[in-house]
Amino acid sequence: MKIGVLALQGDVREHIQSLSDCGVIAVPVKTESEILGIDAMVIPGGESTTIAKLARSFNLFDLIVQRISNGMPTYGSCAGMILLSNKVEDAITGQETFGGINMTVRRNAFGRQVDSFETDLKFKGITEPSIKAVFIRAPWVESTGADVEVLAQITDEKGVAHPVAVRQANLLATSFHPELTGDNRVHKYFVEQICSELVRG
């Protein structure tokens, strides 16, 4: 199995390392032929609007949308979560997403860069200990459709719980950055619980 990390902008190298540690072939992808040659994709953290604009500039946007809609397993972290959402709150004018997950996310929901933080999360499908989650200008999920499974959530200062990890069929998204912690269990979940189903099928 070959998993591509979309290499237009963001923390590509860290995702490649995490995936490689899970025993799969992981490569950066940024051309049409490279994207056509992978079995699954990771959309890294970075700046969602920049990634979308670069995908348009390099004529990759529609191809990525097509591959996602045709069932390619895809995992998005932070900006990648925004790009996999069907709707974005606080979006800038003209902001586009690849879509795929029936959810609405809020950009920069936790605040600015200076408001970044770490916390421990329980993640459905991953055993103890808790996942150490790094949030950097992160989104959260405002609402989900019935076909979206919430895997982890966090409670804000008003006591309201917000999903920060979700799955819909072959698509996975997290608000946080597991590739920055040295704990590869979220990547392993993606590889073993989502990508491997494609291989078995």
C-alpha cells in the first residue's frame, strides 16, 4: 500500500515519518501522476486556504475531489480537517474545500497561534493511555450528519463538547496534530482500520 501526503504546504515530513513508522510506503505527492499512483492520502496541517489555492493553481483540486468522492481513504489533520469538511464557519471569502465529510467545522475555533495547547484525549478505537493532542490554531466540529462517527471530543470553557476527531466511512479527520507527538496510534488507526479495509475489500 502506498499512502501519499499532499505536499503543497504544511507539515508533510512529519506525517511521512509517522506513516513510515506504521510500516507502509509513504511519499509526498504534488503532481497529477503522483496522486493517481497512491492508494490513500493524508492532508497535513498548515493553512487550509493556501493548500486549496495551490491545489487550484497546480490543477489538482478537481482530481483530489474526484479521488475522495470515489472512495480513496483520506486523513486530514487540522487544516486537513477543514479541507475534508462540507461546510466551514468563519470561512474567508471564496474559501473552498475538497469536502467528503458531512460536517461543519469552525476555523481557528480555539483562538490564535498564542492560544495553542496540548491535552490528553480519549479516542474511540484506540486503547489506553490517552492520546496526547497538540492543538495549533485548530478548528473544531460545529455539527455532524448522522453518518459521521465522533471519535474524540473536547469541552470548551462554557462546558460545551465539540468533536475534534471524526470518521465517515473511509475518511478520517482530527483537529489536532498527532504527527508532532511521536505517538503514531492515530496514523496506525488510519492504516489498519480504514486503509486496510480497502485492501481486504
